[in-house]
Amino acid sequence: MTLYIVGIGPGSKEYLTQIAIEVVKNSEVVIGSQRAIDLFSNLNETIVFNVKDLQEKLELSVDLAIGGKDICVLSTGDPGFSGILKPILKIAKEKNLNKDNIEVIPGISSLQLAAAKNRISWDNTNIMTFHGRENIKDILKIIDNGSTTISLPSKSVKDMAKFLLDNGVDPKREIGICERLSYDDERILKTTLKDVANNEFSYMCVMIIFK
Ligand SMILES: C[S@@+](CC[C@H](N)C(=O)[O-])C[C@H]1O[C@@H](n2cnc3c(N)ncnc32)[C@H](O)[C@@H]1O
């Protein structure tokens, strides 16, 4: 029995890996958001989760694995970056599922695609995720350390931009917005902090604060 945690990439089929497709196809039960499940065809049993029942369904995935099944849980991007690896490891520990029964299949993170689209070599960048966290102030400590910052915003990029402006960051600071990466309506734009604070964007955004 194995609990596979599979990264599906930023969203479009082109960014699925061959190994992800194989693992998903061979799993007895596949658990994921409807958007994630729709990327695959000819699946065995599927279980859909949404924001409200995510915890419950992740617990179910661990229970099913403990019961002896090969289970696969789908995570957007890479499971280890602001993904479902962390909550699953916590549940597995609580339920005494041995870590050796968990296998992670990496996916292409939205962060990686955002870096690629902006031709950024990201080994020297600040990487920050505010997803599901309230530590937005942490960004102020590093924003002027000489490196570009790539972040997953907390609520919306608009709120994030307003927060930075309120905390004295230059309104002319160059910002990259990478919206709905890999989808047909993908938008990549470079603009100013002030402009971002005055516009609406999808929640599916990576925000780059150039150095
Ligand atoms: C729960 S986090 C998951 C991140 C994911 N594990 C990853 O590696 O990309 C969800 C956030 O990732 C970002 N995101 C995910 N897919 C995206 C996409 N296709 N385009 C832009 N941002 C995306 C957005 O900031 C979104 O709110």
C-alpha cells in the first residue's frame, strides 16, 4: 500500500509529468479537486475535495492507505511548496502511517513557471508563500535585501500591493504579475506597485517584486 502525493503542475495538461500520469492511472483511488481530476482520463475510483472538506478528505486518504490501498492525492504545482504534503504528513503522523508508505511525485510549481516566464534564474531569489498564513509582515524584512522576491500572495495581489505601499515601499517599484499560468488566458505583465494596488487580478497569481 502506498499513499502517493502527486504534483500536477500549474494547471494545463502540457505541464503534467509522465510519471504523474502513470501513478495516477495505476492508483486504486484518486483524490483531488475537480480541476485536478479533470486533467486525467480512465481513472479508477475518484473522490473530489473542495476547500471546505479538504481536511476531511486528506484524513480519508490516509485511512484508505492504512486500509491497504494504493491511493493518490493530487496537489497543484509541487506538493512540497505551499501544497498538501505538509498537512498529509501531519495527519499521517497522527494516524501512525509509516512515512515509508508515502511517496511524493514532484510537479512543476507555479513559482518555477513564473520564474521561467520572466527569465529569472531563481537560485538567488527570495521565495515567500503567504498562502494560508498570516505572516505577511515577514516580507518587509527581506524585500530590500538586494534580491528579487517571488511570492504567492496571501489574499489577493491587490491587498498585498496595498500592504507594501502602506509600509513605505516605493510606489514605482517594478512588479511582475503572473496570472493563470499555463492556461489559455495566462497573463504575464510587468508594472508598478501602485498600478497593482489599483487593479483586480485572479486569485491564481504569482507576484514578483523585482530588486
Ligand atoms: C495552495 S497554493 C499551491 C501552490 C502550488 N503547490 C505550487 O507549487 O504552485 C495556491 C496558490 O498558488 C498559486 N498558483 C497556483 N497555480 C497557479 C497558476 N496556474 N498561475 C498562477 N498562480 C498559481 C496562486 O498564488 C494560488 O493562490
